[in-house]
Amino acid sequence: MKLGKQLLISLVAASSMLAHLSYAAGAAQEGEEIISSILAMGVPAPTIAPPSGEEKLGKFEHLVIANAMVIDGTGAPPQGPLSIHIEGDRIVNITGVGVSSMHLDGDQYGPDVKVIDATGKYVLPGFIDSHVHYGTPSHIFGGALTDSEYVGKLMLAHGITTLRDAGGLMGLGWTLEHKRLAEEGVISSPDIESYVVFPETLNDPDKARDWVRAVKKRGADGIKFLGAAPQALEAAITEAKKLGIGAMFHHSQIAVTRWTVLDSAKAGLDSMEHWYSLPEVMFEEQTVQHYPLDYNYNNEQHRFVEAGKLWRQSAKRGSDKWLETIDQLMAYDLTLVPTFSIYEANRDFSRARTLEWHDEYTMPYMMRAFDPNPKAHGSYHFDWTTQNEVDWQENFRYWMSFVNDYKNAGGRVAAGSDNGFIYGTYGFGYIRELEMLQEAGFHPLEVVKAATSVGAQLLGLNDTGTIEKGKKADLVIVSENPLRNFKVLYGTGHYRYNKALGRTERVQAIDYTIKDGIVFDAKILLTQVRDLVQARKDLEAKAAK
């Protein structure tokens, strides 16, 4: 059965409403109701597919990664050659050969030890995507719900071993089931921290605390806030802190006039997402954004065109207000998750639409969901002009300067992709975020730290994020130096001219991603993802005949 366009639009509107109102009364049916409604109308079900096995070398009783250059995630420079000894899912020892020309070839170990010779290679902690959407119902504009096998494998192929699902848009039950299966190694997926969206309509503090207790009991790892009545927000963030679950906040421009990032930080917020509320708390000659008098927040092109002019209305870099804001946020121990890459389409729309990986690695229903559509969130480039891009280029300069200054002052910045929207393809968008952190002024070692240990600190994960004895075996083995060029981490590889061979080549440098001690072959994962995308295209072509 094929769904009409208007019906799909109605379902997206309904899904958004249900996602935001989930658990308002402590009930257990949130996004599952969305999926049930859609399935009843003939849209294919989201699958929970076990791995084929080809992508997994396995989980070994004893594993040694020998002769590697190690980037440990703390900000320390690379060192090596070192050998990392793993038993089950834990690093049990790290040994140095002592002389760089020497290496271990496996003869030193018994037949029950699996040895990966990493001579000439680099080993990093597994990456943590601190803001991503594991699945999103907005993809039903393309007639399909998110294929979780596709998402999990594509992220693993890019070295991501842990993710924070920012809002549970596919339903908390769906996300928690994937979390369980990922932790058990049944599916090929990063480990998942599941956050649910706080209902913006909730305004009673007691009910807000009840809601937080209900989602905690259900198994949620944290809460994503967009805005609500101040008294409810303060109660909910405080309760989340009391219960030991996380709190992240996308400060919507609708809410920021009465509740800012400073209020959130004071209440105990863990991280602010994107950048909304930062310029607003640094206004010096106004109290609200300079909105045009015909402005409509629900018109997303209006919203993002004007957002591109916002930073220039704020305090200048290095001013007393700028520095005071940094000091205040640091005093509350707030982490910034800027998600630069998801907004890059605003400074170069043509680039975002035509990225080289879209053809083989972006699902066709995702591309249709990204195309301009007034009814779909994040698909707002209806008539995006040169001036809009120029405004956003300037916006990025201010924004990146603030984030870099915050880091330099000692504040924490974590890497998040926000993939699932605005031409953001899973995995690829995360690597682009690493590049853009470097563009903002981060040394590549600081970028890796943001992607690993800072992300782990943010999520309260004490057993991952760095390469140390006793930590989980969450690792990435890379055949080239990623500090020199993050582009080698892309699934499509780095395009360059090889002088020795006299020809151009693609260098895709991630060899293996190790998650919870399970060794995944990144090249096989990428092949499987390409096959999934092509199978979807073939299915749609057949259905169109």
C-alpha cells in the first residue's frame, strides 16, 4: 500500500506531537504508538537485524594489538610502538617495545592469543557521538522508517563505539531494545545512551518530577529539553541530577526569552546543544533578537535565515560580556556540544546536497526527507540565497571563536553530529564535525579528546574514552595518521595523488573498530552498507514500475 503525501505529512506531525508528549502521565507508550500507526498503513517495519557475521572478526579471550602508535584520548601526543593487551572486553595491559625499530610479530604469544600487527598504524579510543538521532520518523516522507542495521553499521565503520540518542524519536522502547542488543553484541551497533524529549507543555513542577522518575524507571539514560515553563524545567533538571541521569538542552528560540543557558547551567544541566541562547545571554544593546516584523518561527526558512544574523547582534569577541559568559558557564561545569557540521548546509547548500558519499551511502528515503519541504523539520532551504550563506559564514566565525575560547579557558567541548537531519549522513557527518572543530581552532589532539574522553565524561562513562589499563576495549585501528588529516577517516576515503604509483587513489584508513572487545572489519561494514542502500534503491525502482 502506498501512502499519499498529505497522509505522510499528517503522520510526521502526529509523530512529533507524540514524541514530545511521551510519558506526560508516566505512561509507557510513546514512540511505539507512532510506529504502530505507520505500520498499520503499510510502511515497512524498522528491522532489528542480527549481524551477518562477516563484519565481525570476533571477541577473543586474549587479543593483542601489537606495535601501534597510540593516541590515548587525553590530549597527550602519540607514542609507540606500544602493544595493547585485551582480555574479553577489557584492556589488561599496555606494553612498550622500547626501541622503535623493533616489533612483535605474534611468535611471542601462544596459539590461543589473537594478534593484530599494527606496525605503522595508529590506535585511538573509540569515538563517542554525543548528539545523534539513531532513527527519526521524519524519514517516513520517503515511505520508510530508519533502517537501524544501516545506521549502526555506518557509525561503527567510522569508528563510533558509543552514541547518545538525542530524544528517542523512534520511541523509547525501540531505542532501549537496540541498546540491549548492542550491549550484548547481537547487533552491529555502537553502544547507546538513550535520552527522551521532555514535554514542552508540562508546566507543573510536581508533575515534571513525576515524569522524570517515570522515564528513569523505564530505563532512560537521560532527558533532552527544548523548553517549557521555567518552574517545570528547574524541577526536572534538578530531579534528573538527583536521580543520576543526564540532561541535555537545545534551547529553542521560543523558550529562550524566559529561560536561558545560564538558568539551565545553574539548575545542573550537563550539556547545551548547538548554540542557541549563547548570543542571547550576551546581548548588550537589546533584550530580544532583531526579528523582522513579519517573522514566523514555524516557518523554518524564516527561523534559520534570521538565526544566521544572530551572533553579530551579540557581544564582541574578547569583550567583558563575552569573557564573563565563559566564566559563568565554566563555573557551572557545563559541556558544549556545538554540532557544527549539521548546520554547514546553511553556509554552503550546494555542497551539502551533492556530497560525494550521498550516492552510495545515503538512503534514498533520507535524501527525500532532506529535500526542501515546509512540513518537515530541518528541510527548510526553500530559497536559500547567496546572502543567506554569507550571513551564516559570518555566524560560524563568531560561533567557532566562542567554542574555541571556551575550550582554551578550560571548558569542556564534546563532539556531536546531530546526524539524521539536514543532509547529515551517519558517520560521515561525525568525521566532518572533527574537521570543523579543527577549523574552529582546536589542535587535532584536542579534537580527538573532544571525540573521546570529553564525550565519556559528559555521559558519565568512566570505563571508556581513553586507552588505559582497566578501560573497555573500545578502540579504532587506523592505517594512517589521522592527526595529519582527518579525511582519511571518511568511509569514502581521502582522494589524493600517489607520486610513487603515478596515479590518484582513495585512502580509507579505518581498518578495525573494536567495541566491547568485539573486532569489526570497517571495510566489510562499508560494503554491507553500500549493499543495503543499493537494495533499497532496487526495491523502490521495482515498486515504481
